Amino acid sequence: MDVLTIITGVLAAIGGVSGLVALFTLKETKQGKQLENDGHKQEMELRLVNELQDQVEKLNERLDKKDARIMELEDSNASLRGQLDAANTALAKATLLRCTRLQCESRRPPLGYSELTPEELTLERSRAEE
């Protein structure tokens, strides 16, 4: 067997000249497809990142609206607590100053409560003593 027959046999086994070319370009083809896959992968990652950024913006908007609503409710709550404190103070004052003698004609609240000035109060006391 000569060398030419061996080479011809090997080429025939590989698939001819095209098989030989494919054998040499296999590495380049593999790298090209890998780069193409990497490009698709990057596109998908960018798309996911953009979607996540959109979601974050929407959630931040919702959070801002809820924060504003919470502040509004806290202000309202503070105002209502102030009104309740004033009402409770008025109730406590009225309870302390309530007269217990309901049938008396000269009914006055206890504890010296009066709408009179101190001078008028002393004049009225002096008249009551006479």
C-alpha cells in the first residue's frame, strides 16, 4: 500500500474534502455559536433587569402613596386625640363642679366654681352672711 491509497482511504472515511474542512473549522464554529448564545443570554438578562426595574418603580410609587396616606391618617388621629382630650377635660371639670343639691333654689356648684369675678364673689358672700 502506498501512501496515496492510505490518504484517499482516510479522506473517504472522514467524508471527503468537506469533512476535512469541517474538522478544521469545528473550533471556529463552536466559538461562533457560543458567542451567539452569549448574546442571546445577555439580551434576556437585560430584558429581565428592565422588567425588575419597572416593578421596583411601581412598588416605590405604591409605597409613596401609602406613606402619604399614613401621614394623613396620623395627622387626623392627632387632631381627633386633641379633641378627645379637650372633651375629657371638660367632662372631668363638669363632673367635679356638679351640684348635688338638685331641689335647692340657690343651687351652686361645689368647690367655689363661679363665673363671677373675685370682687363680685366677695360681695355675694357678704350678702349671704347678712
